[in-house]
Amino acid sequence: MRYLPLTSDDRAGMLAKIGVDHIDALFADIPSNKLLKHLPKLPLHKGEIEVERLMGRMSARTISASSVPFFVGAGAYKHHIPATVDHLIQRSEFLTSYTPYQPEIAQGTLQYLFEFQTQVAALTGMDVANASMYDGSTGCGEAVLMAHRITKRSKAILSGGLHPHYADVVQTLSEMAQAECVTLAPDVLAGEDILSQIDNTVSCVVVQTPDFFGNLRDLRAIADKCHANGALLIAVFTEVMSLGLITPPGEMGADIVVGEGQSIGNALNFGGPYVGLFATKSQYVRQMPGRLCGETVDADGTRGFVLTLSTREQHIRRDKATSNICTNSGLCTLAFTIHMSLLGQTGLKRIAEINHANAVMLAGQLSAIKGVSVLNKSFFNEFAVRLPGNAAHLVEQLASKHVMAGVPVSRLLPGAGLDDVLLVANTEVNSDEDRQAFVEALKEVL
Amino acid sequence: MLNRQGRPTTPGDATHNDHPTFTGNKALSQIEPLIFETGRLETTGVDYEAPQSFKSRLAELERKSEIGLPGVSEPEAMRHYVRLSQKNYGIDTGLFPLGSCTMKHNPRLNEKIARMPGFSDVHPLQPVSTVQGALEVMHTLSHWLMELTGMDAVALSPKAGAHGELCGMMAIKAAIAAKGESATRNVVLVPDSAHGTNPATAALIHFIVKPVPVREDGTVDPAVVASLAGPDTAAIMLTNPNTCGLFEKDVVAIADAIHAAGGYFYADGANFNAIVGKARPGDLGVDAMHINLHKTFSTPHGGGGPGAGPVVLSELLAPFAPVPFVRHTDEGFELVESEEEASNHGAHAFGRMTAFHGQMGMYVRALSYMLSHGSDGLRQASEDAVLNANYVRACLADLMSLPFGNRPCMHEVLFDDTWLKDTGVTTLDFAKAMIDEGYHPMTVYFPLVVHGAMLIEPTESESRASLDLFIATLRDLAMSVKRGETERFTGAPYHAPVRRMDETRAARSPILKYTPPQAALEAAE
Amino acid sequence: MGETKYTKDHEYIRVDGDVAIVGISDYAQSQLGDVVFVELPKLGKALSKGDEAAVVESVKAASEVYAPVSGEVTEINAALEGQPGAINEDPEGSGWFMKVKLSDPSELSGLMSEADYKAYLASIH
């Protein structure tokens, strides 16, 4: 077995040193009738060639995003990742290190976490950011619980523009934590009246921008009403690249900003691992979940970094912790940080413009097709299209023509009466040819 | 006439020079500023052409403020992050005996496979007909996990161990609710030796945590569990093998006591690496257990993530598993994504843990690991992990103190600081001195049930020669303590990129992000 | 100034008339290590004996400070916010937490005297 260095002689010698004559003597605490007599009913070991062949076959039974014109979004986005990123995150010292509990030999991890926190705070327009959550959706759940701790209330209002999976995660967590959670009806046109929901019993209001349907939302009036009622505004995003071009939630009065960071540095990976971004105002930092990295000095006065404010966390506070989170998204935060460092604000603004320009172009092309209409007044790189037919069926037909057209809203909101609505995303990776292929194929199936 | 003198070929006089260098660097040890201190606001390390003019659809919400993040060119980025990496210790650097964390070798085959386009370049919401291979990975992984644990179902989606705990405890809460006992059954028993995540998880979903004292031998007494269990007991959360490195020998009686009271048995599977192929949690009475794929099945720890925490469930809890889950039918693999859809298949899904379908990148790596090892290799790995830990124990028992006596342990061995009493050296000092010797320290001050804990988990990845050097090093350090050479410890590490850090300063006035000098000056005024 | 009394949770209370100064003992601060943060109650808060009155955090630990007696919070030591180290340096002096107006002075009799507290500390070691 290529991964196991001990030889039979080693094992025998070590057993002798330990003073037992058989390996099972070391398993003597397992009740003897529970100790397995036979190997599990699973295949025996395999060499690299065979494993690669088996897994390669499974990979080949899946159509990859790069192999077709690709317009699927709804919370995860196909973006270009500079080659440098994947090379660097595979450096052994990053890949095979642990949570930086021994700061003297983990300054590499700690420094990039500090850089990551700085980047996230700047992008969202907030005071402080943590060292990541698992992803946007779980971060959203944690944000709601954090608001409950701060306001000492337990009622959350979720906008109908919040990603349905995010709403489900919050709903599940709320039910289990015996908190109230009101989810407004799906809001394709961003026309909901959320202000009338806010009173002094509400802990927090959760609003996504760009929302699930792609609409940009002005949060200022909601923030004002929240604050007048002692409630917090939680702003959510699923497309972090939008922050290169649109007003950050922190400038619109958000108290907690949480979102998905996958678009910067991280591949689609069929849904994970991703990286949850989480930022807030300074005054709430001690109610924040997750790890935080802070600057300090060592015994010689040299600048360095450590995990700090750990008393909020489970390993110290146990049942009084702000969250149970432990492992987070380490390496995905590194990918984010490297990609963001390469972009800088100049590159980010440019790539965000390209996304928007491409989406505007596609929206124009699609709405020129008879029976097809774009529903959004505003959007960044994704918008909702009403089709003259069932969107899920049309997506299947287009897939058979090798075009991945987008996400039928009915897949995430079955029974919402939105079976003819399709979400279409368009990023910097889509070429004019891709858009042309989409338009032609759609015309053919309509 | 050519100059044939050339360069000197012997080192010359072996003088020592303690003068600081001009740069502060020491050969390969480089000081590296923050990226914000070297980057420029107008610089970018990517080349994208400006789009042709178009009519913006951003309403009035265009960003007016500067983001304030400088960029760097590609060579600068490369050098910056390579230098940072050189300040880190990883498994590939050396022995990483961090107890409870299972820092084993990460095969690069798994990295290669995870980057196959059919896994990495696939969107979670593509039509199901286009992702059959990805679903097959999930289905196959589930099969292996069920077979190895002897359990009936798997909820794959939890993102890490603690998230898996939450999932398992939610399934238990849902099962209790289905029986109409929510109002009365709300106490969770948690042994003092548990990971901090256990009580944090139970408290998060409003269970009342009742601690279970650990008996003299480091394990849980079923009689104590029986005396604490009653009609208000929702569950026990038990780590097995436990955090003292011991198998809970009365686990079956503990399970019986909990079940007799009408509660469920949640097992923390963080230490599953000790028993894969040797015993199955399902045979021990477990109702739910998370598995840290990043520990037992070797997906890289990556400096603290990403992980994955699938939860295996017993027959009783299986119907409550969250969405999504994969079904295999005659037509292929299908994905059940909503609670309504789940109920069509007779399930009562309690909800959803996360967007999309979980940590696919980790599933691929874990499955590759399993296929490579096979049933025989997995069992051998567990045996070797246990053998290595016991070898360390046997070779250090005469110098360091074992809180529960010199008896066999599982895949990690726990020492306490009794042997350091009155030496002027603490567990932390000892750990820091290990850094100078080129080792990552063991887990220290955990579990909390012993004083000054040192929890050593060598894993199966270490050769005998590597263990022998490690043991010899710890023996040398221990002798040094006994000789009273305290300075070797109290000031350590001396040779790491930085010395001991001032954590008090970091926590008293937290600096959690970089502020440019000018802005910092203005803020101070 | 009256006598200083102690609780088993290592709070101290020093009574002056019907107002008492509350803080944590020297032993408590030494166990916590460097204090980095204190969360004090709001002025005017009515505390019952045994209520969670404040939270004190060091780098490695956090613990609740319980009200040793019932009463209303009449003053808090706001200086601790910027100087939590005072709790380590002078716990029974400048490191005090809050002043409480006693609602039931008879509760004092259930607390330990300094001598009793010293004996108690010896007993737990």
C-alpha cells in the first residue's frame, strides 16, 4: 500500500517494544463480539492507474461548464481564475497545514487571513470581516442568529428576493433554534413592501442585492426603518464580483453583510467548497461568529499575526459560544485573497464592467426574440427572462443542443407559479459566439 | 594570460557572525510585507480589455467610492504568496502529531482527480441529466461510508465536522418532534472530555447541555449515564474513541442506557481513523455520527478548511435526513432537492443545511482515497495509526506522565503535565521547544479533563525511522527539562520565523484589518 | 467602608452604607490571566442575587460574573473599557466592576469573610 510506510518487520518490532504479540491486543477495549472478523464488503486497494481510470470515467459522464456556451448562475458563477491561483494554493505549506493554532509556524496562513479580512471589509464597505464561513448560505444563517443575540429579539424577516436555498437554511436553523422567521413571497420584480413588515419586534431584515432574480436593490430606506425600530439590516450577496461596480451594502446602512465569495478565486466544484464572506460594524465584533485574525508583535517586537478574540468560540465558550463553527474555508479564502490581490481595485472594476456589459448585450439579444422578455429594470450580470413555455423543459432541450441556458426558477421555487421564468447569467468567460449560439438555439426550440 | 585563480573551494574559517543583516532577511527566511504595502491602486495582475460602450442597467446604484484595494503584477503575487507559504508548517514539512486532528498524508492523486473538469468545472444547478458522473461520485461515496460504519443512510451536505454535528442533532430534534415529545425531551448529555463543538452545537438549537463527569480511567461510566438519563433526555453526544485516546469500552451499555430512556446516541466521529475496518459504529448502537472527511479520509486541511462532515444515520433517523440527497433509479441518478419532493419518497426531511449539495471537491478526494486504500488498506491504515500511537506511548512512558496509566491507547496518546511539576516548564513551553526541533507541537491543553494535556496523534503516515527520531527528540527534550535547562523552553521558539506572540495585546486593542498609514494618522486625530 | 466579603464564584463585594462595590478577587484574575475585555451591565439594571451581571474575558478564557447580592446597578467602572488590565493590576481597587444599591442587605450574611475565603481557596487546591 503506497501510502503506508511501515513494513511487516517494523510492525512486528514495534509490537514487541509495546509488549503485545498481536495488533488486536491494542483493540482490546472494543467488545470482542463487535470487533470485525472480516474485511468490510468493499473492493481491495488499487494503484493510481486504476483509480484515475475509474474516477475519470465518472468525470467523463458529466458535462463541464467550459465545454459548452454556459449561462448558469443563481448563486454560483463561472469565472476566469488566473493560473497563478491554483498553483499557489497547492503549495504544500498552505495545502497541508492546519488551523493556525501555533502562530510561530503559521504566519503564512495568518497573514493571508489578515489580508483576506482587509479585502472583504473594503469590498463590502464594512469595518471588520471574519476569516470566512463555510459558504454564503450558512453565513446567512449565522448572521440571523447573531442579530438575535444583539437585539435580544428572535424574529427575522426574509426578503422574497433572497436566494431560496439561503432562505431554506435560515428557516431550518430558525425552526430548530425556536426563532421566528417570516419569508416574503418570491419577488421577481423587486416590488415587495418590506418596510411595512418592520416594527419593534423584529430582530433583523435579510435582503439580497443583486437579488436572486438579478435586481439591484437600494437598501437605504430599509436600513433607516430597521434602525428606527432597533432592528438590524443583514445584506446578502451571492455574486461578490458585483461589488466592483455597485454601491456596497456598508454604504447603504447594512449592519451585517454576508455573501458568497466563490466568484473570486474558486471553481464551481458542483456546489462546494466555497467561501462565506462575513462582515459587520466594529461595535458588533464580539458577537461575530467564526475565526478572527489580528495583528500584534512577538517577543522581539516584530510584527506578526494571531487568531484573536477566541473567547467567542466553541473551544473556549463551549455551550455559550457565538457559533459552533470550527473548520471554515481556509484554502478557499487563500484562493480568494490571491485572486483579489491580482485584480486589485482596478482589475476588479474592469472585470465587473465586462460582466455587466456582456449581460446587457445578451439581455438585448434575448428580448429581441418574439415571446421572450427580460423582467428586470436593473441587474449586474444575471437577469430573469420570461419564456413562452416551461423553462425547465426548454433548458433540457437547449442542453441537448449543447447550450447551458440558465436556471429555471421552478427548480428552486417549485409551485411558485414561475415555471416560465429562467435566470440567465453572463460573465467575462462568455464570448460573442456563445451568446450567438444561445440565441440561435433558443429560437430553434421555441 | 588568463586568471586561473577562480573561486575558493573550501569554506574557510568557520567564524560566526551574529550581526543583523541589512534587509532583516536571513537567506531563505524572508520578511514579507502585507500585499497592501507593496501593491499600487492602479496596478492589476490580470489583462482584460475594456468593454465597448454600452448602456448601463445599474439604476442609480453604481459604486462611487474607491474600493481602496491595491493590486500587484503576477510575479509580485507569486513571490509574495510563495514567501508566505515558507512561513508555514505542513504535513509535507514534517511530523504533525496534532491530536484529534488526524494530520495524515494528503495523496496528490486526489488533488489531480478533484481537478478533473467533470468534477471541478460543473455547476450545481446544471440539468441533472448533465451531471450523472458527479452524482455517481456522491452515491458511491455514500455507499462506502454506510458500509464502513454499518449505518442506514448518509446526509452528505454538511460542510465540516461541527456542521455535521448540527445536522445530526437536528435530525434527532426532528425525530423527537415527530414523536410529539419536543416540549419535554430537551436535555443533551455531554461528557466533560467532549470537543467544544459538541456543547456549542447542542446549545445552538436550544437543547439544555448536562455535563457527564468522566471517571478515573478517562472513560464514561454507563451507570452515571443511566442515572442522568430520563424522560427529558434527548441524546448523548459521545466521542468514541474519546479525546483521551481511549475506546469507550462500555459504549454498548451507554447506548443501551440512552435508548432505554428514549434518547438517541450521537457519536462524534472525529476519531474514526482509529477503527475504520475494525469496528462499525452501527454495531455499537450509534444513531448518528459525523465523519470528518478532512481527517479520516485525508482531504487536505488547507490551513483550517475546507472540510466536509457527512453524517451517517441509523434506520430510526434516516427519514429525517435533510435535502438534498441522491437516488439511484433505473433511469440513472436523481437529486431530491425539496422537502416536498422528499416526502414523495416517504421521507420527512427536516430542512436544508446549505445551498446546493455540499462539498463536492471533498467527496471526490475522499472517494479517491478510499478506492486507493480499498477495504484492506483502510483497515491497515487504522491498525498502523493505532500501532504508531502505542509505540510513542511505550517509548515515552518512563519519562512523561500518562494520566490513565500505561495501557493501550487508540490512534492518539494523551500525556499530562504531572511530570513537569516544579520544573518551571509548562506544557506550552515544551510544545514551543518542539518547534525549534523542527516539529509541529501536539495538541496542548485539550482535553480539559486532564491538567496540561499533550495529545499526540502520529497517524499511519509516519515511518518507523520518523517515529524513532521524534521519540528521541522528545526524550532529549524531557531529559533537558529534568536537567533544569529551562531557558531552552521558556523562551522558545528561538528558530521559528517569529518568536512567541503577544496575544494579550492582540485581544485588548484588536487590529483586524490593514489601514493605510495616512488613514491611520487621520483616524488618530 | 465596610468589610469585604467573597462568593464561591470569586466575586468580592465591599459595602458602604446601602451601596456595594462589586468586582472579582485577586485569585480570580490570576486564574483568568490577562483580562482583555469586560462587558458591564447597563446602569439602572435590577439584579437578583445569582444573576449574570457581567462577563470578563481573558485571552484564553471567558467567564460570567454573578451578582453576589440583589440590587440596582448605580454605577459602572467605564474606565475598564479602555483599561481592562486594571483588573489584573488592582482587582480590588481600580479594577472594580460596578456599584449596586442593595435591595436586601440580609443577603450579605450568606457570603464569606476574607478569612473564610482564604480558607476556601486553600481547600480547593
